[in-house]
Amino acid sequence: MKVLVSDKIADSAAQALKDMGHAVTIKTGMTPEELIEFIPPFEAIIVRSATKVRKNVMDAAPNLKLVVRGGVGLDNVDLDYAKEKGITVNNTPTAASLSVAELTIGHMLSLSRYIALADSTMKDGKWNKKQYKGHELSNKTLGIIGCGRIGKETARIGINGFKMNVIGFDPYVKECNDPCIEMMDIDKIFEKADYISMHLPLTDDTKHMISVDEFKKMKDSAYFVSCARGGVVDEKALTNALKNKDIAGAALDVFEKEPNERCELFDQDNFEATPHIGAQTFEGQSRVGDEIIKILKEYI
């Protein structure tokens, strides 16, 4: 097949695809307009999160048969239109679960112990030891919103590593097959959880799912973390919640606009940010590459 790799994948995966006999072209960083001009000859495209495969891209690709998303979510692919066109769409849902879960826990630790803030102020020559009295994760209640693979992996680390009590809510499943997660109504999550972690895809139903009212329902001592998808959280509402001390702190790895623009949210001392690096580990990327190869083999 003629395969276009439009977002970065592991070098070993790209080489393996070539060794399988595919004609692989790697061209990353294209604008939407450039992609539309470049894609017509290709039968398959491999993307991560940067490339958007919308209706206009598919219409410009008469030979396209397969879209492979190296990652969990598929919100950057127009699934309904792909089905209409007979284009197969696959992702790699398990490959980066551990990477994202570990980053989620890392943000919880950093918020609880002021790690990022202490690092920043120390580099400014300050010694704010007394100001940074934090909290332990151990024996706290972790609320998971979205109990799929990543949510379950985050719960596992919380339970095994920190003896956390895990409660969960998922709008798509009434019962979780993980007996360690006690499922309950989302308002109960807000009421009980010391840490709240988002693990839902971005859909019409989940856009701004966490906004003004939801932050007000949380404990003022709660920490909120989202390594899910930008847009699930209302960033303006989060800014106000942090300013008003409705919650103790928050961290985002994903944003409504990426790359994001600096805004008032970044002026809050109780906010931490990372640039959508949840899946960005060498181990995770290697597993993504392995799953991409498997998908191509099975498709052929």
C-alpha cells in the first residue's frame, strides 16, 4: 500500500512498515491545505493527534482505504463520513494507557506537594519552605470520570501505589467490570473525591462537561486533573474556579486549542500545564508503533 505518515511515529515502526513492502512516505507538520494537496495518491494514512482527517481530506483522497490513529481518541477523524466512504478507521487504544495514567498520577503528586511551583520559585531565588505544606495521596479518595482503559490504569496505580479509595462515573457504562472502582452518580464524585481525574473522549455530549456548576460542587480542597481531551473542560470556568478557590488546584495536559495560547489560566499559582505529553514516552510510542504494524498486517 501507499502509506502516508503525517504525524511522528517511532522510527522502528516506520522501518517495519517499509520492510513489509509498503511504500511509506513520512511528511509531518503539514497544514490542512497542504494535506489536501498531498494525500490523493495514498491508500492509507497514519496520524496521531495533530492531523485532522475530516470530510474535506477524505474527499481529496480518492484512493484512501485506511486511517490509523496512533493513540486512544478518534475525535480528529470524521468517523461517520469515513463509514459512508467505506474507509476503515482503527486506533491503538491500549498502547499508551500506562503512559497517560502515570502522567495523571504525576500531576496529582506535583499539585499536592507544590513540586512545579517550588521548582519555579527556587529558580527565582526564593526559599518558600513554610508556604508549601502539602498533602499525601495515600488513603485519599480518587474520583475517575471515564472508566475505560486509561481510567482503570489510573485507578490501579492509585490503589496499589497509594492505597487510594477509588470511585468512578462513566456516562457510557452503568457498571464497571473493575471491582476496585465503586461506580456512582457524578455529583457524588464531586462531593466525595479529593482528586478528580478526567478520562473521557471529546464528543457533543462531553464538550464542556466540566464547567461552572461542576467546579462549585467539588470540595474546595479537591485537585482536578485532565489528561483526556481538550474541550471536555471549560477552561474559562476552570480559571474562575482556581481564582475563587472553589478547588485547591488543577492540571491540564490537553487544551481546547492546541498549540494553546497563553491566557489567564496560566497566571494561577495553583495551576499546572503540560503540552499534551500524556502518550509521549519512549515505551508508549514503541507500543503504538507495534499496534500500527499489527493493524496494517491484519488489514492486508
